[in-house]
Amino acid sequence: MKNFLLNVSFLFTIWLICLSTLKSQNISSKSNTVYLEIGGNNVFYSLNYEKEILQNFSPRIGVSIMPISEYSNSGKNSNSKLFVTLMSNYFIDISNSNKIELGGGISYGLETFFPAVSLGYRLSPNDGGFVFKITFTPLLNKGIFNVFPWFGIGIGIRY
């Protein structure tokens, strides 16, 4: 777990450095989004933060903590596991508030890394307010041919 935290901290630091070097271009003053997603890339739920850094482009971090029960000869052991997703999203405008979301990145959970992808619809007014999204987020494991169809639905706020 210690190595995982060091790796995630390192990746997150690099990610933030890259973000800080980019200059904003035609971005709404309402460029932050926070939302709760049920299902999705972190499997059960996640709390997510996005920052639009270029027009129609935003990096995302999502985290969740899952209670996990493990059984062994000594009985049942319960503990919690951390799930983290780092993604980049690109949005295609359909109209002022309606967007197609395309995303890709990496997730970590149950002591393994796996690809994270998303394709969906998002209602997100450019001037801020209520956000709703529904996405197809297939779970990919050990190759592109080992795919489990999965979906996510999220609600939150853009500010």
C-alpha cells in the first residue's frame, strides 16, 4: 500500500505540473465540476473533481473507498480499499448545455492498474449550475478482449 500511495502521489504531482503549465483559452469562468458518480470507472461509486483547462478539455480525478471482506482459515477480515481514477475528458458540444463526453485514463483498485474509458452524455451549462451525466464505462482487464460492459450515472455542480 505504501508503494501504491507513493506512485499515485508521484503521478498526481506530474499531472498537476502539466496542468499548471497550460494556459486557459476561451474557458468559462465556471470551469470546476464536482460530482458523485454511481457505477462508472470506480465500479460502485466515486467522488470526482474536474477542471476545464482548455475549451472542451478537462482532467478528472475520482476517488472512492470500498469496504472489502476477505475470508481465510482464520475467519473473516474486513478492511477498506482505495480506488483512484485519473482521466482526461474531451467534450463535443451538441448545444449550449448538452455535450458528448469522451474520456480515457487509468484506474487503480484492488492493488492493480487498469485502463479507464468513458463515452456518454453530459448536461453541463457553461455558465455553471447543475450537472448530470450518464456514461458507458466498460471495465477492461488484461487486454481489450476481456471487457465487462458497465455504466455510470452522475450528478453534481459546475462552478
